[in-house]
Amino acid sequence: MRAANPDWGEGDVRAKAEALTQLDEDAARSVLLDNGDWDGGLADLADPAAAGTPVWLVRGDPAAGGYLPDAVMPAYAARVGADHVITIRGAPHSPQRTHPIETTAAILRALGDA
């Protein structure tokens, strides 16, 4: 785990290594079979209860392993505003691990505009 993720902190390496040795088969089956279509939260943002709530999307770069592909960004931009979508270039799915400075800057930007 350390060799594959040299930038991770020791706690992250240990947690991931431990998680890889544990599996709840019923939970995994439920995630795969019962979760329904994944839309990254767009349906939740369409709920009237979310109206007026400032929402920011901070994502990793899809070219580096980020989960939200460019193809879905127009829908997010339409829902939250293009200026509320921040892509951390070169960052994977968990930019807080590999790009902590950039992630902190993105969060501070969002908080400053909230």
C-alpha cells in the first residue's frame, strides 16, 4: 500500500491496508444490488428542500482517477452554477490525500463565497 501511494500519510496507509483485509459480504452485495442508479447527488440537489442552499463541488481530475467524469459536469454546472465547480487538476478521487494544499484552497474559496 505504501509503495502504491507514496504521498499518503501513515494513518491512511494503515486504514486502507486494514480495510482491504475485511469484507462484509452482505454489505458488499447490498451496495452492488440495492443502491440503484448513481447520479452523484444530482437528484438530491433537485429536491425542493435543497433550494437556496449554496452547493460547491470539489472534484478530482477524471484523467487522474477522479470519479465524476467531464460528461456529467454540464448537469452539475446547471444545478449549482459553473463557478461552484472546482476541479483539482492532476488529483485523483481523494484529492485531500494527495493534493492537500489545493483541496484546502478550494474549500476556503467555497467558504469565502458562501
